[in-house]
Amino acid sequence: MEIKQNPEAIYTELEGKIIILEAEKGEILTFNETASFIWRKSKRTIEVKKLIDELCREFKVEKKVAAKDVQGLVKSLIRRGLFLKA
């Protein structure tokens, strides 16, 4: 599956972490280091498998762990409308 950031998402980066404003819900999301890494990589359309591979290289984690984390975050952000299936 390919995904990308929703171009309408309102976000900023502060001290290396992504902060997203969900104005309609009145919520602010603050991403940790790995979620921020995934967000930055998804600025352009990217294959989820590639995200997993890049996360493994960047953070030296096992592929099984990375796959679980990436897939969980991607599903959550698609539900919230912050990621789009490309």
C-alpha cells in the first residue's frame, strides 16, 4: 500500500518532533521521534514496505517490530484523515 500526508493537514516541527493540529476535533497530536520520522518520509507518496525498511535502518530495530509500529501508525493516521492512500 502506498500512502502520503494529507496536504490539508496542519502541522509544524518543534525540537525535532511533529505537532499536528486537528482543529475540527480540538486536538493537538505530538509525535515521538519514530512517528515524526514516518511523517517526514510520507511528505511524498511512499510504499509502507519502504517506510518499514527505512525505519529499520534509521533506528536499528528488527523488521517485525518496525512493521508492527509502522502499520499501527499508518492505520491510525488514515482513520484520522492525516494520511491518504495513494
